Amino acid sequence: MLQFPLFTPREMSKLDSGQVMKTPKWSNYFDDFSWPCAFYEVDEYKSLLEKCGLKPQRVELKQIHMSFQGKEGLTGFIRSTLNAITARIPEELRQEFIRDLVDKSVENNPPDSRGSIYLPHMLLEAEASVCRDYLGKSDHRESIPVAAAKMPQKPAITSGCPGDKISAL
């Protein structure tokens, strides 16, 4: 089973609702901003798997909630994963921007009684098998189960052409 965490523009809007990024203080850094990653629907992921020689067994999007231990946990998440956004801010202002983003997020998603902050998040889960004939190991279609794999932070499914690779650690 492969899992792809998807922090899509939809999830980003739940974190910020554009409130921080659109303020006069920060908006000039995001005038021409567009997400540098593609976010596909389930059918598109199935098609990519097939083009890579994999036979999809199950592909689904699940909504989960990520949990962060207070502002510190959320700050660490933003600092380490939202580089497409934070890299647009000059380095000397980046911590201030992250702090503003965290403060607005906590205002929109108050912590529970234990101080945990929960944010909705999409997770794509895919189970697939490798077709032997695709790998040139057999003349008939036979499937080999794909072992569980840890995916890098940026899953590398390229164009989906047969020569492309899905990278897994």
C-alpha cells in the first residue's frame, strides 16, 4: 500500500483561508502564486498506476485529521512541509510569516483541552500489483503483490509513461 499525503490548495484554505496570505503585509509575495504540484483525482491516479505497469487494486482519498501539539507542533509542520509557500517570503521575514500563519490557523482551529490542534487533511491510499509481463518476466499476465513502501515527502509519479518510475524508499 502506498500513501500520499495531499496538502492541496483545499487543505491550505482550511489552514489559512487565504486570510494571512491576502493581507497587505504578505499579499505582494503571492500575487502570481500557483501551486507547483499537481493534485489528481482517484481516476487519474488509477490511470497513472496503469501507465506505470501497475494494476490498481484500490485507490481512494480519505479525509483524516492531522494532530499537532500546540503552536510549536504546527509551526514545525509548516516550516518543514509548506516550502512552496514559505519560500516566497524573504528569509529574514519567514519566521514572522509562519508565526502569523500559525496564529490565524489556531484562531480558525482552536486547540482542544489538551492543547492539540487538529487540521483536516486528505490522504491518497493506493494498493497495486506489478504485472510480470510489463517487467518482461513472463508471457502471461500475472500479478506480484507490491510490498509496503514509505514514500518520500514528494511522491515522484512523473508523467505516467511506461518508462517513468514511481519512487519508493
